[in-house]
Amino acid sequence: ETGVTQTPRHLVMGMTNKKSLKCEQHLGHNAMYWYKQSAKKPLELMFVYNFKEQTENNSVPSRFSPECPNSSHLFLHLHTLQPEDSALYLCASSLGTIGELFFGEGSRLTVL
Amino acid sequence: GENVEQHPSTLSVQEGDSAVIKCTYSDSASNYFPWYKQELGKGPQLIIDIRSNVGEKKDQRIAVTLNKTAKHFSLHITETQPEDSAVYFCAASPISNFGNEKLTFGTGTRLTIIP
């Protein structure tokens, strides 16, 4: 148990659906991240929030929309996704934006 | 930007033997090098890290070495055990106010320990 909880663990959606991924951390951290993990590729940083403010957006398509209502919760809203968006989406948190990242177990997304 | 290359992509070793995973990086500004272990169905977890002011760091059966001149760093696992089977990721970043935002990961090494 890392203190970072992601739901749902598995999600299957069609290209016209709208769904959301949720992440919650119980570690008192102030920075939260979304990463995309695809087979044979490095972990790709998508978004960073520090004290609820977005500080990084790594040229992520607008069909991915993050939301950070407070330092403990992070959402990733999904709409009109493509099959190539199928991947494991990992949420992480850290105390500040330097040092150890604490990852959740991920949400496995399949886009049909 | 930073580019991190990791080798090998898969590695099988007999239980009790040692395993070595190597990474190279391109940006001389990088000075923080963590290693993460990802077990099946879990998220990555930090196992050891090293900063550029030291050349080696050890924690029980795990050690990391860093050669800043050659821009490469390695993970060494001795006396391997079945629970060491996992995917290992190296990473590099400059230590700054935005260190994690600049953290670049390697492509991972799947380590299998053969009983």
C-alpha cells in the first residue's frame, strides 16, 4: 500500500464515451502527477500539479483533461479517445516536486 | 532534452547470482538518478537513488554506481531472490525546483530470477 489509490483499476471505453480516472493520496503530499505507461516505452509524464496549480502539460492532446480540486485528489477526464490511447495510466504524488514519487497501482484503459 | 537509454530490456539470472542493469544519459545537467522497481500489477516504487556528488551507493543487496564523465549509471543486485523478479526503471533529472517535471525514464528491464 503506497498511500496513492487509483480508481477504476480497469476501464474499457468506446471512442465516443466520456469517462474519468480518479486518484487520491493520503500522504500529505502537495504535488500530483499523471503518467502514461505503454509497452516498450518510457514512462511519459502528462500533467503535474503543485499545490493544486498545473505546472506542466507535456503537449498532451485536449481529449485528456486533468482536474485537481485539492492537493489530495486528481482526476483525468477522458473523451473521444483513440485506440492508441490504450495504456496503463499511473498517478503519483510527491512532497514538493523533487524527490521520491509514490505511484498508485494504475488504471488500465482499453479504447475500442 | 534528456535521453535515457537502458539495457538490457530483459534479463534472466539464476537465483543467488548477481544482476546488473545499465543506463546512459545525454544531458550533463542531470544530477539525480533514481531506480524504480515495478512488480506485476503494481505501480513503480523507488528502491535506490544517487546524486552526482557520490560515485556509489549501497543498500543491503542493492547498489548503484555512477560515472558522470561517461554519463552512465548502473544498478547491481547481488544474491538475487525470487522476489527480485520485476521490471526495473532507471531515470535521470536535474535537481532543481522542478526536478520531477524533468525526470526522464528509461524503457525498463524485465528481470526474471530462475529458481
